[in-house]
Amino acid sequence: MKNKLIKITLLGKTNAGKSTLINNIVGEKISIVNKKVNTTNDLILGIKNDKNFQAIFYDTPGTNFLYLKKNIKNNFKSIIWDSIESANYLIYLIDAKNYLINNIVNDLKKINESNKPIIVVFNKVDLINKDLLLPTISSIDKYKIAHTFFNISAKYNLGVDKLYNFLKTKSLEKDWIFQNNEISNKDDIFISNECTRNSILKIIHQEIPYNINIKNIIFKKLKNNHIKIKQLIEINNIRYKSILLGKKGQVIKKIREISQKEISQIFKKKVHLYLQIEKIHD
């Protein structure tokens, strides 16, 4: 049986449920392990191996970066377009409870410049009457941009199998890019660092998560079976510190809570996480 491969780039607003969808398809630990947001070619959000089938999911910073001018000093416009060019199919994920049709159409028109097939996926349909989406789907469909449409609830695993099976039918006979052992060979420190980065991505919807480094200081398994972790959030611009801290330290507290919970769920142990922020010296 020949190996098959498909590469998919996920696009959409920050709160569309991208992480939940990928965690559902590839498994939470694998999703964390493969989230690399520092370099253009390594924006891999998750990898799924299923018998002879491999799916690679690419991350993007957010569709607002589609419209950046070329002289913007950061590289997000390049990142998002390189992610699009890397893919065979594009998934445009929409929060079915919170969207503006004009924004969707504008995004899709821009993305369609790539000439890649676009799958429009409405997520969180458990929160609405799905019939209410029919006029929206009809409005989008008249532009002849979307290849197909899916309605899902990633949180409750509704319609996700249907989407996944569709992707399998679109895979090509090709050598895998990653082997099985490459997906799960990251150590516990790497995984815990990525959990904190993932937490920052959830809380801060700006350029900051793409300009930081998470460094482990302490990773210690205690006698009571708990884990003590101390991490350093390295920043390259001092103004990021106040944003990460937030008013009276509320932002960094939330980052720590989300990361600590995620690490605890992955390792199935109680975790004590400590974070500090430091600017990298030029």
C-alpha cells in the first residue's frame, strides 16, 4: 500500500477554534509538540499519521496579516503566504457564532489569489441553529471561491470525522515528510515550553508570541509525584514586558494558569509552574 500525503494550512480569526480542531484530529500532545512559530518553513501545528496516510497542518498568525504592507518590519505577511503556498488545501475556519460576512468574503477573495482549493468550515455550530448558516453559505457560494463547506463543533467532535475523511480522499500518493518516530520524540521540557508559548498565543493576539523564546530553568519531578517547572520568557523588545505582565500582573497570571493546566493534562500530574520575563541583551 503506497503512502499518501496531504498538506493543509489553517486560516481564520484567533478565536475560531483552530487549536481545538487540531487537538481533536491529531491529539493534544502531538499538536503541542509540533507547534513551531519561529521560522516560516516550520509553522507546523500538527501531524496525523493514519496507516498509510499522513496529514500535515500548517499554522498561520491570523488573517489580519494578509493585508500588511510590504514595508512592515515584521515578517507576518511572508509567513502567512508561505504557509499557504506550502499547502495542497486551505481550511478557512469561522466561529459560527461570531462573524461578519463582509470580512469572510474579503478574506476569501484575498486567499483565493493563491489558486489553492479553499474549504470553508463553520465551527462551534453546537452554539447555534445550523439552519441560520444557510443564507451565509449561499452568499459565500455565489462568489465561486469555496471548494466546499463543512459545519462542525470541534469541542464536541461533531462533523470532524466527516471533514477528516474528506481530507483523506484528497491526499496524493507521495512519500511522507515525517516518520512516526519524528512526531513523538520531543522531550518533556520541549513540550512544557510549547505549552507556555501556546498559552501566550491564546491570551495575546499581537506580534509578541512570534517574537519570544521560552527557556526552561527548572524541570523537577518532586517526591510527591508533582512537577516543578520554572521558565524564562525571553523578549527582544522591552515594551513587550508590560503587555505580558498586564495590569497588576493579571495577564502573566492568566498565561501561567492556562499553561500549567495544559501541562498538567498532558503529563497527568499536578504541576507548579513559575514564569519570569527577561529581555535578551543585544
